[in-house]
Amino acid sequence: MGLEKNKKRKWKRNEQSSNLRDAGVTHKERVYISKKLIQLLEAECKKELPNEACGFISGHTKVCKNVWPTRNTNPSPYTFAIDIHDQDRILGELKKNHEELVGVYHSHPFGKAVPSNDDIKHAPGQQIYYFIIALGRGEANIRCYKIFNGNVREVDIKIYG
């Protein structure tokens, strides 16, 4: 009798899983970043206050390993533009270090960690991670997105270490 009950329970779990799959539900994408790198990002963003900070994050696939601050050529509390010379230099370093460009980051000194219309409009054409660090409420809040062709999808951040 107990064996029959377990078979029935297992069947119900499998049925539920296949219904979710059939409905198009997928697991949320996840990116990995160390606590140390989060602290570095927050410090870099605070250095640029009251203006937005910006830069790159490198690593491998979904794992962030290094932060590369860049000069904001349009310093303002509401916008940023990454210096093209910094971009070229950093992309060259990544190639030498056998790392990939995992993401772009910038801060929202007085806003939320949510992409603005400008963020969506000017997001990189590649499908890289887009990190936003909000500083306006005392404690930094970091969120990650994939922005591509005007579509925004939040990505889970898994902090380790």
C-alpha cells in the first residue's frame, strides 16, 4: 500500500513539472558574483557621487571575476557614457587575460536599481548582463538585467564568498 502511495505522489510531481514546462515557465537566469566584487562595485559607484559611475565586469560566461571602472564622459546624476578609450583598453586587457565581457554596470545615485528609458534605449546590442547599482537610500541595492531589442528581463544575482 505504501509503495502505491509513493508512486501516486511521484506521478503528481511529474505531472506538475510537465504542466509548468508546457505552460512555457522557465527557470530564471542566474549570474554569479562574489561578495568582494559587490563591495568593490559599491565603492566605485560611491566614489563618483553625485554622478553616475560606469564600467565593465569581466569573467567567464555567468561568473563575474573583475570590475573595470571607466570614465563617465557625460558626468551627471542622471546619465552616463563610457569613455571609448577606456573601452578599447579594457577590451584589449580582457583578451590578454582570456576573460570575457560579462556585463556593463552603472549607478543610479538617486533612483532605484531599475532600467530607465535611456538605459533600455542605449543598452548594448549584445546580450550581456546589465548591472544597476542604486545608492539613493543609504544602502546600495544591486540588480541585474538582460536588455536586448527593447526587452528587459531581470536576472537573479547569486552572491558567493
